[in-house]
Amino acid sequence: MERGGDSERIEITISSRFENIELVQVIAEHLCENAGVDEDGSHWVGMAVREAVANAIKHGNRLDLRKKVNATFDLRGDDLEITISDEGAGFDPGKVGDPLNPQNLMKTSGRGIFYIKTFMDEIHYSFNPGGGTSLVMTKNLGKGPGVATSKA
Amino acid sequence: MKATTRTVNGIEIINLQGKITIGAGDSQLREVITNALNSGKNNVLLDMSGVTTIDSSGIGELVGSYTTVTNRGGKLKLLHLPAKLNELLHVTQLITVFEVYENEPEALASF
């Protein structure tokens, strides 16, 4: 962890086990709480991180224990940028179905990215030519609590 | 995740406690629903009050359980929804799918 002025950077690398998801989620929640975000707001950021790490482990690294998931948290003032990177083959975000589409409503999967988009301000993907996907999520922590409620 | 079950008026009340998340509870939920159906209990009331954490996998299992029970001619309803789970069902519009109750006698009478 690095801290300077009103900025802070935390980085963690985990192996591709579902049991490790919570480690990364807890960092997100504590970072938010330390920045003055209330319990609900911190929870929703943690939830977005949980979904991103789960996707990286399951769909990116396909549970290959030799492959790692890296998470970085950059807090500058109220702006939090979180990057979750895997070592997988990548995917086409345009092919991810809309879970609100009536024909997808009763599907048992496909809501993770939707939740991430709901709870964060912006997200984008970058795909490394040599393999690996990075999901960059940003959130302005000064926008107040009740992330899900405000967007429902 | 821990699940305790009891039967009232032929309705299987399943009290879920703990996490329903990827790799920790999602498959257990499927198992407990399958057990209820295999023992002839097609009407299921899931008491969610003890659920501490749920993610998209857990939500997916709830949807899958609903479909499985409905396809067997039964009904699956939810009781005592924690606020955060309620939010997750709202934003995905799944709240329009599930019947949700805050009161057990009322829930039982609805079957």
C-alpha cells in the first residue's frame, strides 16, 4: 500500500480460487469506508469488485490455479479507480446479453457485468495482445450513498 | 450456507443462513431445493432473513430454483427479504418474478 497526500494505492494478486474473492472485496469496502462512504455505499462497491473478480477467475482464468488475478485500487481525492486483471483469452463485451431483456430475465447467469455497471460510475475493458483482460471501474465516492437505490 | 427445513401444511419452509455466493452456497441451494422436490414437497417458502451475502451466482440459483419448482407444478416464494437482496432483485427486475412476503402466516396462506 502506498499513501501520499490525498491519494492511496493498494495492489493485491490472488490465485484463481473463489475463496479469494472476499479478500479483494474486503479491501474495496474498507477503502470506501476509510474514505467516508457509508456502509451501504461501501457494500455496493465491494459487490462490483466481487463480481469482477469472480468473472476473472471463472471466465477469464477458467479456474486455472497457475493463473493470477491482479487487483489495483487507486484513490485520488474522491475518485476511486479499480482495475481487475486476469490472464485469460478475453471476450467480446458486445456479446454479453442484457439481463433486463425479457428473454433473458429467467436465465441463471449473465447478471455480473450488469451489477458492476449498476454500482460503479463507469467501466471499460482493455485486452492485452499477449492475453489477459483488464476491467477498469471508476467511482466518485463523493456522490453519496445508496448506489443501487439511486439507479433503480 | 446453512439450510434448515420444516414443513407446515405441506409447504416446505427452508431457512437459509449465510452466504449464497459463487463456490459457497450456490450449489447447496440447488441441492436443498432438489431434496424438497424429491421428497414430494413442491411448494417451497424460502426464508431469506439469515442470508448475509448474495452475488449474481446466488441470484442465478434463486432464478433456477424458481424455474425448477414451477416446472414441477409447484410454487416457490420468498420470505423476509434482506434490504440488499431486495435491491439486487429490483435492479434486475426479478422482483416482478418472485412473490415476496414479510409475514410467514400470510406467506403460507398464499399457497
